[in-house]
Amino acid sequence: MTTSDGAVPSSRALWAELEPVHDVVYFAPEAQAAAGAAGFRGFWRGYFAMRAAALGPVGAAPVTVAFHGFHPSMVARALPAVWSLGTPAAALAARLAGATAALRRSGLDGAGPAADPAALRRAAELAWAAAGEVDVDGRVLAAANAALPRPDGDLETLWQATTTLREHRGDGHVAVLVARGVGPVAAHHLKIAAGETDGEWLRTARGFDHETWAAGAQDLRARGWVDATGTLTAAGAQEHDEIERLTDRAAARPWAALGADRTAELAALLAPMASALLAAGDVPAHGPVGLVRDAR
């Protein structure tokens, strides 16, 4: 099976389809309610507890560098204090319950238009097989998620598999940025200049003050990657494309292991699910990760 134009989907195309499935854990009301019920009240307490839970009762410093995009003080407001409110095991249970409740509401449970039972079961099997092939060397979030046991239920399996796969890609992306000397704020500005996300929203959502934020923009100007208006230059566009190309390459192993036919089959199964989640409004179309769903 291939895409409509006959091409096998790239690792970026797979990410564009699986990311919305994962992302409900941050934005859907069911996920936020589950976090609150587990003791992690408040959006950011829930966010850091649920995303970091696979690492155990970890503090702020390792999470800041693993997540890469947040001001250290923002992480430190949540970690390690959240572990006095609930355990990592409670956060893991909450995120799985909340995310799958949101997926059910959007019709991904096999009873709705986004996926019939056979399609859901097949998507879960393929995604879990791919997640079992992630290379975890130097990838702390991927490794922690890959070590979790397979949950009961097809929808639960699908969500955890997409989580492992997106953290695998994210870990590789951070490694590429580090290798190319692009810090967190500069990386944000590169995505903004590429039109992938909103600048002021991202600044506040990642906890950066105006001075630090402006310094990141100046870094890109000094490199010749953006002009005085913040628009990508030719050199900046080339660098952005190279970062994404290298990220794609770093994310390729699970899809190579799955094989071209099964990778394309999974992409086709995930596509209506991603569309349903975006249509429901629980996943922002231009969120912080710079999701572009027509990526190939």
C-alpha cells in the first residue's frame, strides 16, 4: 500500500498522522480532568507530571534538557513538587485514561466514523510493532516510554505506541538541534519564521521573558537565517530544511523495520483519525510542535 500519489510515506508523514493521536493528552478536557483527579491540578502540573512520568520521580533539571523547549524556571515550578501530589504511576494511569477517553469521544474507539474495530485493531498492532523497533541510544524519553508494558485494549495500545514514536522523533530532533548549535529559543524562532506556529503564544507557553526571547531572535539574525522582520532568508530556509531532513533520518529506524507496505498501511489508517481529532478541536492545528499534516 502506498499514498495516493504512489509514494511510500516518509517518517515525517507518519509523524504528522500520529502526533494528533498523542497530543490529546495535553489539550483534551478528558485528559486534564484525569490529571486533576490524580492530584495534578492545573494545566502545567498535569502536563509535566504526565509527560515526565515515564522517567520516574524526576526533578526539573533533566526534564528541562530532555523537553528542550521550556525556560528552566517554568519546569522548576512543577518539578519535583508534583510528586508530592501523586506518584509517577498515578500520572501514567491518568494520562492513559484521559487520552483514551478523548479518543473515544472523537470516534476512534472502533464505534465511530474515524475507525471501525478492525481498522483500530490493525492500527494498534502496526503502531506497537513500529514502537518496538525504536532505537533508544541517547533518547531518554523514547527509552522510558518504550520500557512501559503494553496496555490492555486496542485504543490504549495505539495511544502508547504513538507516544513512544513521537518521543523517539522528538529526542532525535533535539539531538539534531544540539549538534547544529541551535538552542531552545532559537529553535522556536526558526519554527515561527517558517510559519509553523505562533510566536507570542509560544513565548508565553514556554515561559520565556521578553529579553530572553529577543536574544533568541537576535541569534538567528546574527547567523543570517532571518532578516530584520523575522522572515526566513534563503540561508535560514536551507537550515530549517536541513534540520528537518536530519530529524527525518534520525526517526527512520522504526519505519524501516516495519517495512514500506505496512508503514503506508499505518499512515492510511491513522489519517482519518488525525483528521477527526483536529476537527474536534482538541488538538491545535498550529501548536507548539509545528505540525504540518500534508508533510511527505
